[in-house]
Amino acid sequence: MNRKVSIVLVGVSGYGHTYLRELLQKENKQIFLAGVVDISPEKSNYYREIQEMRIPIYTSLEEFYENNKADLAIISTPIHLHKEQSCLAMENGSDVLCEKPISTSLEDIQKMKETSEKTGRFLAVGFNWSFTDVVQQLKRQILDGEFGRAKRFKSLTLWPRNQDYYNRSAWAGKKYSLKGKIILDSIASNATAHHLHHMLYLAGNSIDQSADITELTAELYRANEIETFDTCAVKMKTTDDIDIFYYASHAVKEAKGPKYVLEFEKAAISFDQGGETSDIVVQWNDGRKICYEDPSHTLAKLKVCVQAILRGDHNILCGIEAATPHAKAIQAIHQSVPNIPEFPPAIVQYSESEKLISVEGLADILIECYEKCSLPVDLDVKWSQRGKSIQVE
């Protein structure tokens, strides 16, 4: 049990900072950083610490594996690089923790699945909530039928993101890379991807699977100069006839959420980060109530993967199977609205001091949609445009 898990971190900027904050802790006795991979490591907030600790730096994952090995490869890079780097890591004997989303290409996901099966390495996908004890307990209670049949789920996240967010990389808000690889970076596949996946995961009918959707209708909009969308309202139905409503926007002035309500026959599960309480609240129809702690502020996914390696256990609950329905939903969302409209210029505002583009009245509209489980077009919003109804195989 004195063994340490060796880790290679691919991508040390952006979300890579979250991993480095944990990996560089000297008191962590179960892991050590065997190397980092980045084409521009000097952009990392932790570049000086990496140098001072003499952690080897490589410009490619191939270069790392030429003379090194790692028990775990953490892939914290742009979406369109996930398949190539994850497969390379597994082929070189590493288990993989790949940041969300696993991919937005179903072909890439199939290749990752085949490589995992061929090499016997696990591939965990970094939807952090799914790795927490709290969410795993809720999932078991749902599967055991404690709350009755699931009926309707809804989620709302209003997170302002300014021009710096969209200018942080060449792939932000893009549909394809310069080499033609599919990206589909948007608020639904990136910043609030957790909240869409979370509903699909808790609606799944086994511990390691999320629910598949059969129908989807989306409304997508953009205020920022991007190729995809910064605002969405989506209505879905799962194979088990659960209605799911998902609302999110970056084009707002003030943050709200994430918040959700999961309705069952016997109880409702609610969460409102930033509300009166940040606990997850289970309220039974008979008046009973129980609270669970907010699962947000933890790096549970890293701890779970490290413990799985130490145990020799490759049963990762948030793996390829659990992550794939989110990717299918992203593809269906884009099929529903292939040509994403811009908000009318008359209601688009810009704050020079905050470098933030926002849409007048948008937050109130999405909050009303959330409360009524409706799309903007159902509320006769003037600028709203209903997307096509997509039947998902």
C-alpha cells in the first residue's frame, strides 16, 4: 500500500490549473507527477513551481512515452484532441482520466471504447459530480426505487462569460478545428456540460450508464461572435419517458445557478447553488426531508481514479458508457438548430469595463422557462425560434 501512482498531465493551462493545484501538493503521499505535456507550458500559472520541482516538461505525449511511463494520464486539452491522446495513453499502458466531454464525435468515442477494451485500461470522463459519494448515493437510491418513478428533470445555469473567455484559445466557440476535426464547443459541451450530463446520469437505469434520449427540440442563440451558441433552451425525452429541460446562458449580466429539480413519484430532489442553501435537498411527498452536501467543490474524479489503480479495479462508474449520451445530446442539439441565429441587435448590450456581452431580459425569460418547463417560443418571446424536433437513435 506504499505504492505511489505516477501521473502525466496533458494540458497545464485552463482547467489543467485545477489538477496542478492538487498534484503539486507535497503532502500528497499517493501520487507523483511524472511529467507534464503542453506546447506552451510557460502560460501556466504553475510554470515556476513545475520548474522548481524539476518535473519534466514535454511538448507532446509521444515524447513523454519515448522514455517514460505513467499509471494515469490526465487529458485536459481541447475537445478535438481527446480521442488521439486518450488512445495513445491507453496503448502505452496508462489508465486515462479524460476531461469532459469525452468527445463530440461518436466515431471518436467508438475508437476510444475499442482501444480501452483492447488494452484493458479504463477511461474515466471528468464529469466530477458523478464521482462524488453524494451523487453515487442518490443514484443508488433512485435505482432502488426509493423515490418512485422519475417523471421530469430540469436544470438552469446562468453564468456570464466575457470576451476574455472566448479569446482564451483558437478553438473556443468553434464548430471545427483548422484541420477539420469536429469540436462543437459551446455552453452545453463545455462550461455547463456537467449539468446536462448530471440529469442524464441520474436518469440512467444502471449505475454505470446515463439515460439515452429519444426526442429533442432545441432553441439555440448567440450574442457573442462565435460559431456555436452561448444560450440554449432544450427539451428532451428519454427512453424511459422522462422529460428533461435544460437551460443555460453566458449572455447574462449576473450569475445564477446551477440549480435543478428532479421530480419523482414520491419525492423531489432540488439543488440551488447560491440559493438559501447549497445543499441537495430531498423532499418526500409525505413531508420527510433530508439534505446532502454540495458536491461541487471537490476533485473527486482524481481521487477515485487513483484509488481504482491502487486496487487494480477497472470498473469506473463515469466512463465511456456513462458519458456517451451527453455526446449524443450535443449532436442532436446541433441537428435541431443547424443555423444558429443571433439575438436581435436592439437587445444586445456591451459593458466596456467588464468586456461582457449580455442580452436585455434574457435571464428573466430563461428563469420563467425553467419555472414553467417551457421553451421561449412557448412563451411567445418575440425573438424566439423553435428548432426542429429530432428523433434520436
